[in-house]
Amino acid sequence: MGLWLYVLQLFARIIFIFHRGNGFSDGAEILAKSTFHGFALDISMVGYLFVVFLFFIMISAAFKSQLLLQIWKWFFVILAFSIFIIAFADAELYRVWGSRFNAQALEYMRHPREAMASSSEAYWGRIIIISVLLSVAFYYWINRIFFKYKKVQSRWIPLIISPIFMVSCAPVLRGGFQTIPINQSAVYYSANPFHNQAAVNGAWNLMYYVVNPQKQSNPEAYKFGLNGTWYQNYFGADSIKKYEICNTKKPNVVIIILESYSAYVSNYFRQKNNASPFFDSLAKTGLSFTRAYSQGDRTDKGLAAVLSGWPGQPWQSILSAPEKAAKLPSLAALSKSKGYNNYFFYGGDAAFGNMAAYLRNTGFERIVDEKDFKDEQKGSKWGAHDVYLLKKAADFLQQSKQPFFATILTLSSHEPYEIPDVKNTGDELTKYFRSIRYTDDCLKDFFTSVRNESWFQNTLFVLVADHGRNLGLPAMDFFQPRHFEVPIVIWGPVLEMSAKGKIDSNICGQTDIAETLNAEVFHGPANLFPWGRRLNGNHTPAAFFAFSNGFGYVGNKGAISWGNDPAGIMEKTGKTDSMLLTGKSLQYEIIKMYQKF
């Protein structure tokens, strides 16, 4: 039985490694090394399952029940199927997020419809068929074990032996007799994150996060020998204004957060693809920031960065902890204090990822989401298509009393890239670019429809992506800076004349938007958003971004990505010594603030 359970773990690792698309030779090498180094976690998982097996044996012997024996057999068949599905799901999570199942994924599992939409490219029908076939094979194997057990006539032997073996499994479960029980980092062996993740047992890892869903370390665990306040280098002489942005005192402000709008979809920003011609036309006539970075890799992280200037921490979004997110400063609360009406428009379910709790707690008075749209205006996965979202926003703002602050979050360029009245087919990249072009057309229709409205002439628009994407880029890992490159454009009739058509190539980030609007438009308290800098200020040319269990820091002289566990540099280019110290210091200070909320 122990061998049967171990082979299950081995098959799960094979699925995780080869589902990613590794070739046979590379995959075989990764499999051999990760199996060797991951043996301790595999055996720990086998130990947990073997305890369950012994429990079934003991109960079956006590009652001499054939029904219990049948339940026992089918339980392990279902277990095999579940382990295979977990392995496939883990492979998809790593492809999209750069991590296996973790606390962030657990948070998203509370909204299964949206979570499945995020992974639509996994071709779940095929995956389920493969898992069923593998489970059938394991069914015949478990049947052999079941048959052998039926030959045992004595009921007292299993009743006596099973409890003894269950107790003896304790060291196996915790990975030995050491003080601290085994954890994921115990099997890490490589500088390559994927190799380390391949060594982690997927079922054990999922069980860990179910039991410890919100576990974060003490800030001191993230200090890494730091001395001094290196993080201050990130800000520079920000009080020196390089140019004006707005030419009126109290404009309307509309932030449009564009789903998955990587800088690489734009010919204007990266001279690579031409999926966003209308967006590019706005950039050419507005104020564009061509070296901007997203804070993270998910929409909820992007919301906190853009609307609250929050740079995030190396685990799930702060929105997953509503009591902490409620304490963030926000543009909604600031605008409200200045006499603005404020609105949030989204075609999907605002409850997903605790967005609604964050939005309401930080001052948004009116939230429009999928419940405000007709069924025929929605796709099968996320919610209302962008054409209907932007039309509703335009109609709503036309009826609004000025001044107003509005945020519009698009969704059509999210997997599965559904477009109304169009069958979006082809490979993932083709569908992605087609969905970007669709949203771009919706933007064009929106701006065309509102140009003659009374409020338009007194409005400043800010357009930014919620996060970047790796689609359309050479194969690379989740922690590399190009995954986080996004466009930022400020545009509108009230944009200062000298800023129209201006390109600002200073390195910046999403977190700088809130402080810029605070200083230039709303005239709120200085440093209301302590982790943001004014986009038009003389700040240090640098950007900080966070990913699962690590951070990245980009400057004019290079870039570096750092992993926290195991602690070490994941990648670096150029001169990075002071950048690494500044990045570590930023992460440490951010985590300290997070823990105080």
C-alpha cells in the first residue's frame, strides 16, 4: 500500500513537470533531481495517507463490514483522481502566477466561477479524461491490494497492529525528529524556481495552505541582515516638480484600469505589436510614461497599487485581508473629502477577491458591477463585456453631478478572452491580442461618445494596466521585470498644454499614480500615499514590484529579482548592489507597515 501511495506522488510530479511543456530530456532531468530532493515531502504525504489507510483497516476489522471495505477501496480511487487534478491545477497556477497552490489561490477558490475562468486555457475536459484514465489504472492496482487484504482472516491482527503503525508514522509526518516540522523550503535545491517547485509535493502543499491559509512571517524574517534605511533612496528629490499636469483647479478624474494591458501590446510603447492603436493615439497626444511597472501580477494587487498607492507584500493581495485593506489611504476617500462624487464601474462580480469590501471601506459611494447588467450583455465566465461596461459608465457620468472621481475596470482581455458576437479562436496569444484589440475598439467608442458631453471638457483621464502579461514575450519566468511592464497615460482636455504629447521615460510604477493625483489634482495632505512618488517629480528612476515570495527592483543601471525562501538572487542584470539593498529595505518596511494595520 505504501508503494501504491508513493507512486501516486511520483505520477503527480510527472504531470506537473511535463504539463508545462518541458522536453523529454530536460523533463527527465528535472524529474530525477526533484524526486530525489522532494523525497522527504513525498514520504510525509504518504505517511498522512497511510494513516488514513490504517484507520480504514482498523475500522473494517472491528466491524467485519464488507460495505466499509468497499468504501475503503473507492476512497483511494477518488484520492488518486484528486491528486492528479491537483497536479494539473498546480501546473496551470505556476504557468499563470509563478507559484503552486498558495494562500492567494485559496482566496480565489472562494469564487470558483472566476477562478475557473482564470484557468480556462487548461483545457479541463482533456485534463479530466486523462485523470480518469490514470485513476482507472490505479483502481486495478488497488483492487489487487484489496484482494490480498480479504485473505486475512483474523480481525485481531489489524486491530492490534494498526494503532501501533499509526503512532510510528508520527516522525514520517513531520519529516523527522528535528525541532521544526518539515516545510516546503526543506526540499528546495536549485537556483531555478521551477525546479524547486517541482520538488514540492502538490497535495502536501495544498493541505498546508488549507490548514494555514493566512500565515505570514514576522517582519524580522525579511530583514536579511539589513542595516540602515536604504529604502529612502527610492524616493529621491521628489519635491522638485519637472512640469505641470493639470490646468484647472477641480477637474473630474476618470481612471481606466485596463485588464492585462501589457506594454508589449502597444506599438507606441514597445514598437513590437499593434494590438492597441486607439490607446496608442491617446498616448501620442497625452502624457505617456514609457518605463512604468505594475506592482504585482493580479488585478486585486493592481487596484490597491493604483487607488491606494500600496506596493504590496510577497504573498496574496492586501485585499484578501479586508480589515487591513480598510486602513489604506485611498483616492476615493480623498476625493470625497474634497466634495467629489465617486463611482466604481466593473462588469464582473465586485465581491471577487474582496474587491467590494475594499472599495466600500475606502470611500467609494456607488459600485456598479455585473448585477447591474442584463444577462445577454454578459459572457459565460466573467461578466459584462467591455462595450456594455463603458456604455453604462458613459451614461452614468452624464447624469452625475460634477466634480466626480470615477474608476472603470475592464475585463474582456482576461482569460478566456470572450468577445460578443465573435468566436475568438486560435492559440492563446492570438486570442489575447484579439481581445486587446476588442477592448481598444470599446475605448474608442467610449471616447467618441463622450467628447461632446458637458463634463468631458473638465475631465482628466488616467489609463493604466492592472498588471502585465508574459504573452507575446520570449519564454521567461514570472519574476523577470518584463512581465511587469505596463503603460501609463494621462490624457484629457484639462491636461496642461506643455504636457500634451510629452514622453516621460523616467522609471516609475502604478503606486506613483495616487500620490501624483493627490499633489496635482486633489491637493490633499503631503505624503498621504507614503509609498508613492509624483510622476512629474524628480524622483529616483526606479520601480519596485512584488511577486509570490519575492520582489523585483528596476533602475537605470540594471534590474534584480530576489527570492525570500530560499533567500537569494533569482536574476540580476547590470550594477545591482545598491539596488538590492534598497529593494530589501523597501520590502522590509512595507511588511512592517502591513503587520501594523
